[in-house]
Amino acid sequence: MRPKLAVLARHLVLAGFSAAIALPLLWVLRVSLTDKLTAYKLPPEIGQIGLHNYAEVLTQYDFGKWFGNSVAVAVAATLVSLPAAAMMAYASARYRTGGWPLLLGVLASQMIPPIVLVLPMFLVFMTLLPVPGLVAITIAHVAVNLPFMAWIMVSFFDADTRSLEEAARSDGASRWQAFRMITVPVAMPGIIAAGLLGFIMSWNEFLYALILGDHGSQTLAVGLASMETHAGVNIAPLAAATLLALAPVLVLLPFLQKYLIKGLSLGALK
Amino acid sequence: MTAATPMEMRDRRFGWMLTAPGLALLAAVVLFPILWAGTTSFFDYTLIMPGYDNFAGFGNYAKAAGDGEFLHAAWITVLFVLAVVSIQFAIGLLVALMLNDTERGKGVYYLILLCPLLINPVVVGLMWRMILHPTLGIVNWLLSTVGIEPVNWLGAPDMAFWTVVLVDIWHQVSFMVVLLLAGLSSLPAEPYEAARVDGASALQRFWHITLPMMKPVIAITLLIRMIFAIKTYDIIYIMTRGGPGTATDLISYFIYRRAFVSLDLGEACAMAAMLLIVIAGMTALLWRTMRTAQDD
Amino acid sequence: MKRILLASLSGLALAAAAQAEEVNILMEAVPDTTYIQQLLPEFEEETGIKVNLEVVNYAEMHTKLVPQLVARSGSYSAIVVDFYWVGEFYKAGWMQPLDDRIEADGFDTSVYVPAMMDLVGQVEGTTYMLPFYNYAMGLLYRTDLLEDEANKAAYLEATGSELKAPETWDEYLRQVAFFTKDGQYGVVNQGLRPDPIAMEWSNYLFASGGSFMDEGWHATFNSPEGVAALETYIKNLNDYGPVGAASFSFDEAFNVFSQGQAYSYITYNFFRAAVDDPSSSAVVGKAEIMGVPGQTPEEGGSLNGAWGWAIPKSSPNPDAAWKFLQWVESPEIAKKRALLGGSPTRLDVFDDEEVIAKYPQTVALKELLLGSHNFPTFTYTPQFVEVLGRELSLAVAGEKTAQEALDTAAAEFDEMAAKDGRQK
């Protein structure tokens, strides 16, 4: 009886939490199906429901371009920074490379409000390194994400795989092979979590995308924000766009399913 | 220090080889901006008259340290960071523990909790402003159906602070869940099996096995959330602009205004440098406690 | 060899330039931008120049612009300048003088409303901008409530005077109190700091007979008139407005008005068009706009506001940018924009019969603009807006008295004006 009660209690907590997260989004969904007048009408009335806001977002705004740019930047930035950060984290965890000053120094670059870094960075891209806007944004995001990802992964590489690695090494594996074949699979939940959070940071990043981008390289963060204007907020199309912009969750899900959601028990590996 | 053996030498070289790509990337992108900001903090540098003609020494630092409004923003930030990080951690750990032990519906729960993370803070702010509109918002209307007076979510100083905290929790709590859950799912199974054989209770298992082994992940999670919380500015920008009065004037938004409204980059850089020193100090402290706990 | 290389390089560059001249402009998604977007094909056909409008969030425009302007060479051919950036942009030397171009091409600037040229045209006798659209503030009020017979009778009973569109500030305030009844608010305010509250309160200041400063740039807004204006503002917000107005930006406040819950709202004149948009308004045809009334029927209390076109120093192609400016501000296009719903800055457009026939409120909007007052524009205007917004918000939050808040803001204003070398 008791385990059953515990399961029920768990689901109650999780359902309550999910409801707190989802209810505001359901209201956003409702607003996305109506117009501004109905959105603010109380007591709420259903009014005319339709997909016109979705159509408006896709035709009147550059939603497709924003979305494509955001996907390109976030994927590229994650693919570049994740391996670099993983190697850096492993070196620090296993070989104490650079010791704590290195790790601290790396992260220190992200302890400064980006607003004071964006101007010099802009000047660099404007004069020394005139790359297209999307490339500039991606480079900036790599630099922003890498330190955080490295720190996240250090704590996962700390998990005790040393004896496993040593066993592999005495079987003739190189250091690189030991890292690649033993440590990486064991730390996979951490690596995927770091990659996911890096993707999210890049997806939402606003300031660098705003300053370094141009009319062709606006990301979703910048594009959606432009729907707040001097003449008010275009709330209904914005609601529609917000929900459309959640699409990556569904694309990411299979990856996450395998490494994060199913739960990977180290015991199984051993 | 004893002379390194050839083995250690090779270890060391391998370590640096792994570190080099990331380090080179960072050096290429952020080194110059950081040096630039550091230099600028010692000059009377405004965007209206950019130039390094007037060396200010520690003048900008002194000015910032003597600016009551800046110190007030720093204090508000301390309260904000304490509030969001501790509440998010409590909720995040609970949810992560529950999720880790759950099989059915796990994917659905995970999918839902990821959603807020993928919404840009600007949009989060705008959506919550709509939902919390005191006279036209759905929340106050729902409260009114059970006889609760309209809540002045953003218009009264104390309430506005907690509203911003609430919205930040909604937006970022899943960050904690994702990291803590990843940490939980990479824990080894043996200690738990041993504990079960010994007949340890769930609470005992949590306290004596989970918590100690999770320490590094927990420390990093707290640290990163703390840094993000200190850098919070979009939500403030959209929801309160630091008001009413100065009730929600967080330090990052303050520095933002100093740089891009007052155009006083010298002082903004000095403020950023002061912030950096404080956060770096806290990080070093956290790191050391974590390491000593680890090496015990 | 070197010479050949150079020649071919410059030839390449020329070819590239001739092939596709592009004009990049940073704007925001307001109606006036949309109208230009609709008319752009005409320009592109006429000149072969492609125009890219990069649209960003209003509040972030300044942040986006500053690095572009600081750089020796930026990516924007032309920019739009909010009136309160003018002093700063001028002082920093970020805009190109336009006088030579105006003279060479015989562009007529005398058709602009003089207050517009003062605000977003000339600085210290040099023309840096062409006025783009105006957003002088006005009083949106509900005509249906004024015409209601029961209201008329009750108002006559209560005040002994006739219920009509207010001619003076005091009459307006009486109406605000009167219409706060039956779950309806007399007024909705926008108390968010810094610009919503600072801009809105400026109308209260002018309407109460106050001013920001004297001739010698010494602050005068902490005078008794200023204090009265702030006390009135706080009373309106707390007693006659909806809960939470202290945190409202224009969007929240407008929604209260457009849902039909408030009698009046002092706001930017382009919201007049939104009142008649059935997708966002429940008061279509039931509201009108007028200048904010002043102490006497002859005086107005409105705050002026406008955007101007400028060519930045960092413009990669100022000649093409000027071509665009000439086109967009030509009489034909200015009129077409107004016919689409745009907010004019030129007298000839205001007086155009077609425009008036389509939008009768144009007459009232012209009156409003002519009677409006300018905000102090100098190098530190954005900073002053920030300070004023903070202090007004503190007073509204009850953390300072009106006098204390205004004294602090006035002291900081004097300091900035002195630093800018304005004070005499």
C-alpha cells in the first residue's frame, strides 16, 4: 500500500507543478486564437475563434526568417561550444588543467553584464572581422555559452570514472580513447543537459542578437520583441508567434528522451 | 613541488590540448572586450565624447561606491537573487527527485516544464503583464470570482518585487530541474542497493547518499542560476522598468541605463568590474568548499 | 601590377555599388512605418534603390543605434530619431547637416509645422533632420458619455454647469471626478517609469500652468504649479483610475480605455486611430481626441513629440539616403502616408482637403499640435527623463512627497543643464 501512496503523491506534486507551468500558456493559446479586444474582455468570452493570428504572423511578419535564423544560430553555437566545453571540463576535472584559476577566469567573462562588452565586440565585428550578422551572433553565443557549459560538465566529469579509465588505459587505450569511450558515455546526461541549456541560452539571447544582427539576421528574440511598439503591443499575433516558437521542444524531445528523460543508470553500464 | 614524472608531463600536455580549443575561442571573442571594459573603467569615457584623454584613476569606482541609487540597486539585487535562487532550488530539487523516480508520464511532464525555458524573457514579461493586468487580466478576474479584491501586481512597491520574483520562478525554475535531474540520473545505483539491503528509509537514502553525491551538481546549479539571476534585466525592463519608485531596480538594469541612457561608459564599466569582483569572490568560495567536500 | 590590382579592385567595388544600391534604415513597428513599407515599391521602381527597413522593439532602438553611431562606419544609411535623443545625437556629432543638400535640391522645409522643425528639424540653426511623424499628446475622451442625457442632467445637478468637451483643465478634472462611478473610471493613467509617466505628467504640468524651466535653463517645475500638477496626477491615479495604473505603460492604459472602462486617457495622438479599430476597441466611434485643456480655453496643455529622419555620420551611402528622405518627405508621399492614416508634420498635408475628408479629426489634431509645448531638449534629455520618471514614480508610490520628488528632479536637472553649458 505504501509504495502506491508514494507514487500517487509524486504524481500529485508533478501534476501541480505542470499545471502551474502550463496554465499561463493555455491562456496564451486562448489569446492567440482571438483578437486584442476579446483577449482583454472580462468576464472572458469565447468570441470568434480562429487561426488568423497564426496566418498574420506567418505572412505579415518575417516569422519564418526569424525562426530559421534562431535555429541556425542556436544549433551552430551549440555544436561548436559543446565539444570544446566538454574537453575543457574533462581536462579540468581529471587533470586539474589550469587549476581553479583557469575555470574561474573562464567563467569570469560571463560575470560581467553583457551591456558593457557588447560595444567593443560590435566594434571588432565592424572593423577587424566583418562577418555576416548571423556568423557574428553565433560567435558571440559560443563565447557566452562555453563557460557555463564547461562548468556544468565539470561537475558531471567529477563522477568517479577514474578507475574505469585506468582499467581501459592498462588495456592499452590512449588518454583520448579513455575519454571518448569511457567517460563521455557515462557523463552523457550531463553533456546533453549542458547542450540543451546552451541551446536555450542561445535561443533566448537578446542583446548580442540585437546589436550584432542586421535586417537579414534578426532572430526570434529580436523579432518577437519588435511586436512591442510605441503604439502598443500586438498581443494576439505575439501570442501566436510565442506558441509557434515552442516548436523546437518537439524536435529536441527524441534526444532528451534517450538521455535525460528515460534516466540512465550508471549501474547498468558497469 | 617535486619534479614531474614523464607520465605526469604527458597528462599535463593532454589536459592542455583538450583545453586549448575552448580557450582559444574565448580569447578570440571576449578577451578584447574585457580588456577594453577594464581600461575604460579608469577613464572619463562617455559615448558622447569617446576617448581616453581624461584618466580618472579610481574616480569612477569611487563615484559608483558613493552613489546611493547604485547601492540601493545592489541591495535589491541581493534580495532578488536570494529569493529566486532559493525558491527555485527548493521547487527544482523536489520536482527533480519526483521525476527521477517516475516512469509513467515522465515525457509529458518533461515536455511541459521545458516550455517556459524556450520563451524569450521579453515575451515572458509581455505575456505576464497581460495575464496580471489588474483590471483586465484573467488572474484578478479569477480571484474576484472567489471574492478576492484585485491585486495590484506591479503597481505597489512590495508586491511588484514579489511579482517579478514569481515570474522569474515560472520562467527559470525548469533550468534547475533539468540540471538536477541530469545529476540524479547519472548517480551510480550500487549505494542505493546497499542501502536498501540495510533497510534505510527514503529520507535516510536521500540524506546520506543522494545529497552528498549530488553536491557538485547542486553547487554548480546554484552558482549558474545565481549568476543568471544577477544578470536579470530583460524581465525588469519589460515589466517594471525598476519601479514603482525604485522597488525593482536590479543592478544589471541599473548598469544598462548608466551605459546606454546616460552614455557614461566609464562609470558603467567600473560598476561592472565591481560586480565581477564580488561574483568572482563568491564563486571562488563556493568552488573551494565544493572541492574540499569532494576531496574528503 | 599593383596599380592594375587596385584599379580592378575599385572597378569591382564600383560594379558592386552600381549593381544594387541598398538603403538600410532602423525603424520600429508603428503604423507610420507600415505605411512607408506599403509605398516603398514606388521608390524602388523610381530609383532602383532597394530599401531595407529593419524593425526592432521601440525601447531597444536607442541601444541598437548607439554602437552603430559610435562606429566610424555603420550599416544604417538613414535613421529615425526620437525627439528626446536629438540633443544627445547633436552633441555627439552623430548626424550629418542637411542644409547643403536641402539648398542644392531646393527642398522646401517651410511647409513643416514650426514646432516640428524646432523639435526634430533644426538644432542651433543647422538642419539635421526632416520631421517624420508627430506624436503630440492629446486627450482621448468618450463622446458618448458626454452626450448621454442622464449624465448631462446629473452633471448639471452636481456642478451647476453644462456637460461638454472640457475647455479648461479644471473643467476636465471635475469631469474626471464625475465620471468615476458605477465601476467606471474617470481617467486611466500610465504610471510606468521612466518615459510613460514623465511624458504623461508633462501634460499635467503644462495644463496646470507650469513650465519645465525659465529662459536661462533653470528648473521651474518644482514651483507650486508643478507640485499641484503632481498632486493632481497622484489623486487622479489613485482615486479616479483603475488599480495598478502606477505600473501601466501605454498599452495597458489604452486597453482600459478601449474596453470602455474609462472616460478619458491622455496619450499619443496616434492612438486616436486605434480607437476606431474594431479588433482592439469596444468604443469604436465613441471617442474623440483634443488638445489637453489648459488654464484658460485659449491655452493648451499638450506635450509635443515627434520623430525625425536623419542621415548619420556613419552612413555608408548618404547620397542614396538623401534620395530616400526627399522621396518620403515629398508632398505626394507625405500626403499618401496621411491618407493611409499617418500622423502628419507638414502644414500642407494638415490642410489637404482629401486628408480632412477622409479623417475629419485632422483638424483637431492640427489644433492640438499647434497648441502643444516642447519638452526640454538638450544633451541629457534621456537622462532627465529617467530622473523625472524615477522621482514621479517615487511620489506616486508614496515614498516621497510631491515637493520632495520634484525638488530632487529639479536639482538634478539644474546640474545636467549646467554641465551641458545651457544655464545663463
